Amino acid sequence: MSYRGRFAPSPTGPLHAGSLVAALASWLDARAHGGEWLVRIEDVDGPRCPPGMDEVILGQLDALGLRPDEPPVWQSRRGELYQAALDRLIASGHAYGCACTRAEIAAAAGPKPRHGELIYPGTCRDGTHGRPVRAWRFRVAGRINWQDRRLGAQSQDLETEVGDFILKRADGLWAYQLAVVADDAEQGVTDIVRGEDLADNTPRQIALQRALGFPTPRYLHTPLVLAVDGHKLSKQNGAAAIDLADPAGRLRDAASRLGLRLPDGMNSAEEVLTGSVSKWEALVRESAGERSS
Ligand code: GLU
């Protein structure tokens, strides 16, 4: 079976120790399956992406020897694809226009906020009653059960835990959920390997795939790298950019976060990558063995 994987960084800051783990894992999994590996720059949220950061990330990946099999794509240039997906969701009744302001949602929202986000109370589900449409939302229904290659069986009730989520924002920007689903389908991605912080988004993406008639890829969410204070290492909390003076050392660190124990004496990035691929292949064989026994 053909395999297509991808690494999809948001260029809000340079690659750091945490995002390198996701980049390396997605690259290793593609190599171990004899597949293709793509890079997609997720710059839909333009105001949060400093100019030139995309090139910084592409340069970091190149210096680490993580080279995509096809030219990278930029989400900021793919608005037509997202509009076509939204149009189909509107036509099928899965998406609806929403006239509510943040203040109105806050005033009407019932249950507790989740990760600081209010659960939309469904005010515009049956129409905006003459008020102008500001944003577009997805009409959620029920529970999504799914399987993660590392985390196992997962489940989320979209209606009570998430609510009708945004597809296109009031400021005209595309929401990550819609863009990522449209892109993965259009690019023929079969396997998604990314950080565990995104596992919670997966049920929304599966719901969108089903509504659009797209296949659901396999998922593997990798362990997060925590800062000394226990918080997730992120660009937002100022995680340091990868030090490219020693690419082999940084790759070794990322490989060990993934549980790969490499022998000593691998001094070049190429050696570390080759050694990591054989270790990853062994892990893939092991888990395939477990599944069939
Ligand atoms: N762009 C997202 C991020 O950098 C990752 C999206 C994905 O891998 O699905 O957090």
C-alpha cells in the first residue's frame, strides 16, 4: 500500500526541540514504510506568522537532512481549495453561517469553557434570522471513536465536549481544522504523525473528513517535549530554536525522545538518520506483529 506522510509546521517561530520530534517522527515513519514525505507550511493564520519564518524552518529541515520528496506547499496560497470544501459543506447542510459576536457567545454559552474556548451554544443553527453572517461553523453530531497508533482507542463527544466549531472566521481567515483536512485529502496523505497536543483536534478532523467523503488517514501522535517547568515546549513560551551547529546531536536528542536507542559513534546527521530509520522499522514491525498475534 502506498504511504504518504507530511510535516505541517505553522511558521509562527523557528523549529525547536519539540517540533523537531514531530518532524523527525513523521520523516522516519515515511522512510520506514518506503513512503513519501511532504512538507506543508501552515500559514493560514497570517498575522501570527512573522515574514520569512517559513524559509527559516525550511532551512532548518534542510540542514538536518530532512528533505521533502515534493516541493513544499503554503496554505496561504490554497484558499480556493478551502472555499470549495466550505461550499460543499454548506450545500450538504454540514456548515452554517453564524452571526454571533464573541460577547454574545460568552453571554449565552452554557457549559464550562474547554481549553479556554467557549462551547458554541448553537444560537445560529437554525438561521441567523436576518442578522449578517460573520463566520461559518460546522454542525457537530455525536461522538467520534478513533484509533491512535501510540495512544490506542480514543473517543470524544463532539457535541458536549467541543460544540459547533469555526470553519471560516469572522476576520475572513480559514480555520486550521478545515485547511488541514482539505490539504491532507488533496495531497493524498495516508498517515499523519504529529505532536500529542493535536490529538484533541483529531475527532473534529475525522468529522470533517466524513462530511466531505474523504478517507480518514492513520494517526500517530508523538510524545511532547516539556519545558523544565512542566509546560509543553512551544514557540509561544519562547522555546529556543534548534542549534544547527550540531545537527547530529540535535537529531540524536529528538530520536531519544522517541525512545530510539542509537549506538554511540554516529557523528553525522546522515548516520543518525540512517540508524534511526532501522530502529523505527523495528518498532513498526513489532507493533504489526502485536496486532496480528
Ligand atoms: N500546523 C500545526 C502545528 O504546527 C500542525 C498541524 C498538523 O500536523 O496537523 O501545530
